Amino acid sequence: AAIDPAAAARMTALAAARGLLLVENFTFLQHSQHAALRDVVASGAIGTPRLFTADFGIPLRDRTTIRHRPELGGGARLDTGCYPIRAAQLYLSDPVVAGATLTFDEDAGVDVAGTALLADGTGLAAQCSFGFVHSYRNVCAVWGSEGRASLGWAFTPPPTTRPVLRIERQD
């Protein structure tokens, strides 16, 4: 919602002064496919969750868009990276960053790719990848002790797409 702490502070102060609620709009959180994935995990269908993975990459060749303007908050981390990280928070309790990478394009002045490894201290981890220098990818999965459940089109499903939740188990 903001490109730096000062901007976030201004936004929250303005919202408070006007009696408004300020929230970041991650529409995918309200999509029924994520509720279905959470239900599958909670049901034990894949056993004990061990790893959450999510990838969101969009190939950007045009460097004239807002995504390549650092002064406007451009960069992959704020554009595509926030989606896998936010999705990981659905499954990990109070995750912390255990490792991360960020690829920076000096000519554009913005980051163009990255990864994050999160852990929550309960044995559950998350691997999140994102970027502008990849082929298109938009997926997430939970890998458990007895199987794996995954979603395609995890973050930006087109209105005409029928979501598919895939469950894989031994045999």
C-alpha cells in the first residue's frame, strides 16, 4: 500500500483523522479457491503440512511502465513479491525471514526478481519466488506428510477461468 514507512505513516494518520479503515486489497484472499485449499489442508487430506510454495512471475519487456519507475514504487518485490509472501501468511504462524535474495536491474533502478524462505518455528516453511524476468507463473501449493495440494492461477485468476485444486497423494 505504500513505498516507504513515511508514506504508510501519512496514509494511516489520514485514515485515522477521517475515521476510516486503511487496508491493502489482496483480492485473492477472498477467492473461493483459497478457502478450498485451506479446507483441504485443515481436513488432513495431505497429512501434516511441511512446506508452502508460491511463485508469481510475469515477463515484463516494456521498461516504460510504472513497474520500472522506482519513484512510484516500481519493482518486483512490491508488485509480484507481496502475493506469495502474503499467501504464505495463511499457513505459517508468525513467519520470519530465514533467507532471501533480490535481483536488481541497475539500468531500470528497480528490483526485478527475488526469493524468500520463511519459517515459523513449528516445522513449517515457505519458499516464495517472484519477478519480472521469468516466464509467466502464478501458483501455490502445500506439501504435507501424506500428499500435496496445489492451485494454478493462485493470485490473478481470469474471470472466465474455472479454478482447479489438485490433490496428489501416494498411489
